[in-house]
Amino acid sequence: MNLSNRILVFSAAVAALILMVIVIVNQHRETERLSHTLVQTVQQLKQVETRSGQLAAENEVMQLKLKELSILYPYLVDEVRNLKINPRRAEQISATGYRVEKNISVPLLDSLIPDSVRLKVFAYNDEWYNVRGMASDTIQNLTLRYQDTLIQVVYLGKRYRPWLWVFSPRRLRQRVTLKNPDSRIGYAEVIRVEKRKP
């Protein structure tokens, strides 16, 4: 075997070795990402107090491929389709659940309607609620209106490996809050849909 053939064989072997290392590193990254995603699916919301004293909920943003999203969260893919959006075009999907609890006490007042039927009525109104009620005999009618503002911020949080400093990427985190002080966030999810590299 002459020298040029040896160099060619050696170059092919080095190229194959480099290619194998790249494949192993990419596979390791993918496995690490998937295991991290599975941990995130059972994460608890962290409560954070805002400057104004209200509570905000915070969690880590999941990064899923569309196929993984459709396996782990099929209801979210259905919601995207319900909005007449092709799931392949989605960049980020967010779902937040919350509940509002407020006890309201208002006095009942006597009232007459035009045909002289006696009623008990009440009304309550503030920045968040508008409640109107009417009681006649055994029937209680109630109209409740509720309004709120949900604020969500997705930001770069702590690094995956802080000891690597700038060489470690930051984790995407979500912080979400409601303006109504009676509201409590029960769950919040943000999923960033990863696109295939061209």
C-alpha cells in the first residue's frame, strides 16, 4: 500500500471517528433533553411574590418536538387545531388554569316590579366583580360577571450548568400572574415547539 492510499484510509478512519463522536454527542443531548422534559411534566408551580405584593406562579418552559407534544399533551394539539391553526406552525403553546374565590355579603332589599310582585334584590360591584341577584318566593336568580387580566412572561432563567458560566445555556422559565387578588393559579404550562433544522 503506497503512502497516498495510507493517507486516504487514515483520513477516512478519522472522518468516520469524528462522525461517530458527533452522533453520540447529539444522541446524548437528545436523551438528556427528553429525561429533563419528563421531569418537567410533574413539576410543581413555584409561588413568587411580585413587587406589588401579589402572587405570581412560575415554572420551567418545556421544549418539545411536535411528535412529542402530540404524545404527551394531545389535548393541547387538539386546542391548537380547534383555533384553526396548523400545529406545525405553532411556536409556543401556553395553558393556565386558575380559580377565583370571593365571599360577598350584601343586604337584601325589598323591591316591587310593575305588576306588584314583591322581590328581594341585591347588587355588588367592584373592580373585578359585578353581581346582581333577585329572590322571589323559592327562586333565587343571580348574574355574576368577572373580569381579570392574565400576564405571562417567558424569560431566560438560571443556567443548566452554572459552573460552565457563559458556555451553558439558560433555562426558559414562565412567570404568570393574575391581577385580581382573589385569583389563584392552579396550573400553568408553556411548551416551546422545537422545529426541525433545515
